[in-house]
Amino acid sequence: LVPRAGVVYKVTPDASVYASWSQSFRPNSSISSYLGALPPEEGDAYEVGGKVELAGGLTATAALFDLRKRNVLYSEVVNGLTVNRTAGAVRSRGFELDVAGEVAPGWSVIGSYSLLDAQVTKDPLYQGNRLANVARSTASLFVTHDLGAVLGSTALRVGGGARYAGKRAGDAANSFYLPSYVVADAFAAYDTDVHGTPVTFQVNVKNIFDKTYYTSAVNNLGVAIGEPLQAVFQTRVSF
């Protein structure tokens, strides 16, 4: 049984507040367990927040949350081998803000920011340590501009933005940290008609400055590198 409950109250036609509580359950599975069979991960999540719709279709959502989990899977090195254990209890609490919508004619934004305090609260070895691969601060901001019917198109849209992640502990022991990073992305979409059929040509460019960054780690010898500069061209036909 995994219960969930919540309530939403509309303060005004454009603003509402909410509160929720839920439990979670997830089996832990590993071929490298040092302790034999691993107990399942279980958790409780509490959240309160509000949502408001501003003039022009801009919406903002803010939330405070407290997540507590037991038997969270993590890895460590024992006698030169990477094995898995479960932490007795961990906690993640913080604040999140999301803003999306049109800020001016033809200009739209999507932005988010989160501040997390994620640490081990019960464990014989790592109590008080930060959770591996979890940044205290993350943020993103993307802006889209609709240029309208130009250059022979029915619509031309361009946009770009950036993603930020703060430094993160690289392992459960907090023996090293992955550095913070900012990565920029961009896109352009061209809508047109081909013999009366709507066609969209779009190019997405990720990591436009080809920045080297690290997304996560298992240990100091197993660190994942983020995607390099890449461009993806897509064509979409509607009929």
C-alpha cells in the first residue's frame, strides 16, 4: 500500500495554495551487494506551495518540501571493489521556484531554481554527509522568441538558455566533489507549407560552447562526463 493525499485551495481566481503528503516504495536490486539481499527503499514526502497566474499568461509556482527516505542505495569501494549498501535514512528538504509563460509579445521564458539540503541522517559510517551527486543549487533559464512569418516561413522561432548545477559530492564518503557547471543550449524552428502540408524543420544545439563537465560519479574512478557539443536536425510533417 502506497498512500498519497493532497489538498488545493483557490485563494483567488488567479492564485491557489496546496499541501500534499505521500509515501514511496522501491525495491533495491544489485549484483554487487556486500551485505547480501538489500531491503527496499521507503520514504515519506511532505510539500506545501502555491501557484499564481500573472498578467499575460505568466505563471509561477513555489514549493517547500521535505523528503525522508530509508534504505537508500549507494556504492562504495571495499578492498578495491565497488559494492552497494543502503543508508539507514536520508533527508532532502528545500525550496523550488518555477516560472513560465509570455513576458512580452513574441517572447516566452521558462525558468527554474531549486535549493536543496540533502544529507544522510542515519548511518554508522556516513551520518551527516551530503548525498552523492546532489547539488545544493540548480537552475535553468530558457528564452524563446517568435519572429512570425519571415524568410518565407509560416513561423520562425529561435531560443536559447543555460543549465546550472552546483558542486556535488562524488561519493557517499564525500571524499571528493564534482565541480559546478553551466551549459548553454539553443534551437531554431522553421515552420512552412510544402504543397499544402505543414512541415517543421528544427535544429537543436546542445552544449554550444563544448564545455567539459561532469554529471555524476560512482567513485573517483567512475565519473560520468556530460554530453559534448552536438547538433540534432529534425523534420516534422503534419497530415
